[in-house]
Amino acid sequence: MTQTQIQPISAASNQNPSEHPERHWRDYFTFCVDHKVIGIQYLVTTFFFYLVGGVLASIVRGELATPDQDLLPPGVYNQMFTMHGTIMIFLWIVPAVTGGFGNYLIPLMIGARDMAFPKLNAIAFWLIIPGALMLMGSFFVGSSESGWTAYPPLSLITEFKVGQALWIFSIIVLGTSSILAAVNFVVTIWAMRMPGMGLFQMPLFCWSMLATSCLVIVATPVLAGAMTLLAFDLLAGTSFFNPTGGGNPVVYQHLFWFYSHPAVYVMILPVFGMISEILPVHSRKPIFGYKAIAYSSMFICVLGLVVWAHHMFTSGTPDWLRVFFMIATLLIAVPTGIKVFSWVATIWGGKLRLNSAMLFALGFVSMFVVGGLSGVTLASVPIDIHVHDTYYVVAHFHYVLFGGSVFGIYAGFYHWYPKIVGRMLNEFWGKVHFVLTFVGFNLCFFPMHILGLQGMPRRVAQYDPQFATINQICSFGAFILAISTFPFLFNAVWCWFKGEKAIANPWHALTLEWTTASPPIVENWENEPELLTDPYDYGMGHTYDQQGHVILANAS
Amino acid sequence: MQTSPAITTDLIADSVTEELNPAIAHSNTHSPAQSHPAHAEHPDLRRFGLLVFLFSEGMLFVGLFVAYLTFRSVATSWPPEGTPKLEVLLPAVNTVILVSSSFVIHQADIAIKKDNIKAVRWWFAATFIMGAVFLAGQIYEYQHLEFGLTTNLFASTFYVLTGFHGFHVFVGLMIIASVGLRSLKPGAFLEGKHYGIEAASIYWHFVDVIWVVLFLMLYIL
């Protein structure tokens, strides 16, 4: 057996740092076209909105701590949960997983210098700001109180027309941003891969971003169309969706869910990809079923476009259509199940490192399975009719969006923080963060299944006293969850300045982003990156040098 | 940023060898003296990007079309009783003008591939005039219709769909005008460098196709 010493690609960058343009802190506040700067801009901005949405959630749970309506006037309560949902979806999860991790990682993973259209990339990010300002501004004029779904006629008879209009325009602007980013991802992933990297040599995160971007491109414009018609109804007095003028509110529901169901996959597919990166690295085993995971992403993308009406089983949808959508929805469990089985098989018998990133990744798998199972029950028409608009639904989508997406985002933060910032996070506080999040999350959302099955409706400030005890448990869990963000925040901010310096490849990972310095230099690599191994060739006897660069073990 | 083409080809060749046999590739590692990063220039992807974007834009219209067809199929009578009949002649003439303009702008695309910038300017001017006539015809039609935006569901969908398309025509005219003006600058577009002309032409075809569907749906069906 011989070993080939590989010249570390980033070695020269340490010798002559002065010859490279350096990033200045001002770049992060300007129209910078570097994909890494834009990725960080997305992540920091969206995390701020996560905190705003979290404050709103805490207020909602505060109101629900007692059966009486005592903390907020009912209208304000409605505004709180509307804004909570809208912010968490459109300003946190969607932009964080696509714009944030996607922008930062995709060019690095495929060996490119940047995205295909760097300026368009920056435009997509800066569209978030006016969208967010409109949404936040609507607080001051009385914001939308019709839920994040804004079903007409409820959204049309509001007393806060300006707030509802701002909500609509903000969604259109944020949707545009999302489409522009998706166009960029499709072109980048398809056409900018380094020579020698075929589609099946791509890390799985790239596959999932490809699937996500296709969904955004097909589905988001339809939402923009629905929003335009809703705006006409609200402001110009037309009656597309207003039954009193001969309109049809169910058409809105179809258009809305044609986007908003795929939006669920937009929020979870990139996270699937991130988990597929994190699990093999920290299990020291090749990913199980690479092609199965890649194809299942594309399958979810296609199937995800034809399941939307399962949100409308109680909207007078004809029986034959309900059966079609029920079967299509149940089918989605198959590719999702393939992924979960592949992940479990990946960690099976591996040398697991139970660090914070891995803990969140394992937390993701277990929590997402709970959310997936409740999703399967909800897909069944008779059960859905029974629990429609109850807390069972609230429990379900928080298990997939928090237990799924947010756990995955945290796993991604812990995994890529050393690469992005160039310093290691504190493991002790990371574990504290994980335990608090895991306990708080389950305390908050698991009892909601029971509440829903017992018939407690969602979106109410006042409820029957028989539900009081369970609601108190939920609220208690919610406050633990709120507190859990503090160790993370302090850890992230503290280590940004004071953390231990990270080497190029602290986890001994094999994807390309780890072959450059931490943080990567402007333009990513000193020389063209080199494809030494497939992305998941763990456990093949490779060793790593001081910077973590791989030293191939050549069987001869 | 800039790169020397020699280095670029060198690097690509390198990676290919390396893919075949990693051991060989590393026998000629790049000299550490080469301090400035070399960049592989990627092919022009703007056309690909534009097509993906227009596909997305097309989905916006598909959503609106499907909404229209649903309103129509659910209604007891369509257009609702008492809606004045639509005049077909003017929009039909308009359709002929717009569809022909697609062929006109295509001539510009052909001309630039022969490096004939003068012809490009004339074809673009002709397309601009045809598009402007279309918009003028649309405005004339709006002024003479006997129903308003809020008269009934049919009227609302009619105005929003045609208005949405009209806005796209307007954007197309702005693109054609700006590309046309840029073509006055010598060397702005050449035989092998004419993305602006191509993009304007692709966008204009898109606007055209949408109109044909819209026309068939609103006036003929």
C-alpha cells in the first residue's frame, strides 16, 4: 500500500494572504455579489426574523396558557399567529435553507467560483428587505389577521385593508426573490459543475437543491397569480374570490395550495440534503443508497406538485378528487421513507461522533419521522375530515417544520459554522442547546396531537377549560424552546470572535467545500479544486493531514 | 475577474487527467509561485437562465388561465347573462400584427449572426412599431368596451388577463427599445456577441405565444 501526499490546495493562501482581496465587514452590508457573503447575509437576516417569529409564538403560547382570553384582544391574537406563520415560512425557513445554505454551499460543493449569475443572486437577497419591511410595517397599521393562508372571503372582509394589502405585496416580493434564486440554482447546478463532476458525483445537497429549485420555479409564480387576483379583490372591488359578487373562493384555495404544498418540500428538501451530508461525515461511513436518495428527491419534486388538494378535503372537493389526492399524498411517504431508511442504514454500525451537529441531525431524523407519520394519517380522508383545523394539524406541521426543518438548519449551522466563520463552536453549549431544544420542542408540540384528537380547534384565543392542563404543558415547552435559543445565540456570537480557530477540514469530510481554507478565500480556491474522491468515500482507509486535507490510501 | 486562457485550458486538461488517475495528476501540481487564482471561465449561461425564468413566468400565466377556465366551467352561463358581446375583429387584427412581429424580430436574430447590425436596427424598429400598434389597439379596445373591471366575473378576468399580458408587451417594448438604442453604439453587438438581441427576441416570442393562448381563450372559445 502506498500513500500519495496531496498538495493542500489552500496552503498558498496561508503563505501570502496579502495578495488576495480580503472581505471587509462593510461588504456584508452592501450589494456584494460574492455567493459566500450573500449566503451569510441570508443566514443572519433570516435568523433575526426567526427570533421575531419566535417572540410572536411565545406571545401566542402565553395567551393560550389559560383557557380565558386574557392577554391580548382577539384581533391582536389573530394578527400574532398570522404574522408568526408568515414570518417563519417566508422570512425564515424558505430563505434560510435555499438562499442561506444553498448560496453558501452550492458553488463550493460543485467546485465553482460563484453562482452562475452573481448580480441576480444579490438582487434576490436584497428583495428580501423590502418584502420584510412591508410585512413588519403592517404591524403598525394593523396587520393581516386572516392566518398565513389568507383565505378569502375572510381576508377580504378585514378591517385592516392596508395591512392585508401589505401582506399580499410582501408575499409577491418575497416570491419573486425566491424565483430569481431558484433560476440561479438550476443553472448553476446544471451547468457550473467542475470538469469531471457528473450529476452522480454531486453531493446529495446539490440534488436536493435542484429538486427544490424546480419546485420553486413551477409553483411560486402560481402563488403570485393568486396574490394578484386577491389584491384586485381587496383593493379594486373585483370579485374573483368573493362569493357575494359571483366569485369562487375555492379557486383561491387551489391556487394557494398549488404553491403552498410544494412550499413544504421547498422547506424540507434542502434540509434532507444537508442531513445526507452530515450523517455520513459524522458516522464515518459512505452514504447508503446514493442514487436512491438522489432519485427520491426528484420523485418528491414531481409528486409534490400533485397533492395540493389534500389541504382541501373539507372544501367541498368531490369524492373522486379526494381519493386521487389521498393516494398521491400517501405515495409521497415512499420516497421519504427511502430517505429515512437510507439515513438509518448510513449510521448503522458507523463510528458515530455525537457532537452537536450530529445530535441535531439524529434529532431531525427521529422528529421528522413523527411528523411524517402524522402526515400519513392526515392524508387519509376520513381522519382528515375529523381532525381538520384542529391542533392535530398544528402538531403535525410543527413536527415537520420545526422538528424537521429547524432541527436540520441547526445541524447545518453546527456542521458548517467552522467553514463559514473559520472558528469552532463550543461543544458544551451546543449540547445544552440541543437538549433544551429537544425537550422544549417535544413538550410543546407532542401534547398538541392529543388536543387535536380531543377536538380543540386551532386559531382560537379562548378554549374549553377541559384542555387547560395540556395547554399549560405546551406553553411550558414553548418557553423552554424560547430559552433554548439563548445558548445558541451566545455560542454563535462569542465563537465568531473568540472561538478556537478552525482548520480547513475539521470534520475530515470529503466534499469540496472542505478543501479550501476556513473561511474560504474570495473566489473560493487558490487553484482549481481537485476531485480526489467521491463525496462519501468514508471508511476507505484515507488519512488526513494537519489541515484535515485528505491523504488518499491507494490500494495497489 | 480576468484570467489568461492558457491557464484555463491547462487547468481543465489537468482535471480530466486527474479524474482518470489521481496519482498522475499530482505529479504536476501547480507551481506555488502562481499566486493569483486562475479562473476557469464558464460558458455563457444567460440564455439558459432566461429560458428557465420564462418558464417560471409562463407558470404565472398558466395559473391565471386555469383560474379563468375554472371560473368559466363552474359558472351556470358564460359570459354571465347581460355581458355585452366582445368585438372580435380588432383583436384579431391585433393578433395578426403581434404574431407577425415575432417573425420580424427573428430576422434581427438572423441578421446579427451575419454581423449585419444595420439590419438589426431596422428589424428592431419595425418590431417596436408593431408592438406599439398592438398596445394602442388594446387601449382603444378598453376605451370602447361596454363593461368595466368590476362589472362581473367575466369582465374582471378579461381585464386582468389582458392587462397582465399588456404589461408584458410594455416590458418587451422597453427591452426592444433599450437593446435597439444600445445597438447604435459601434461594437455593442457582434456576430459572436449578441445576447441582448437574442434575449429580446426570445422574450418577444414568449409574449406572443401567451397572447395566442389568451386570444383563443377569451375571444374564440
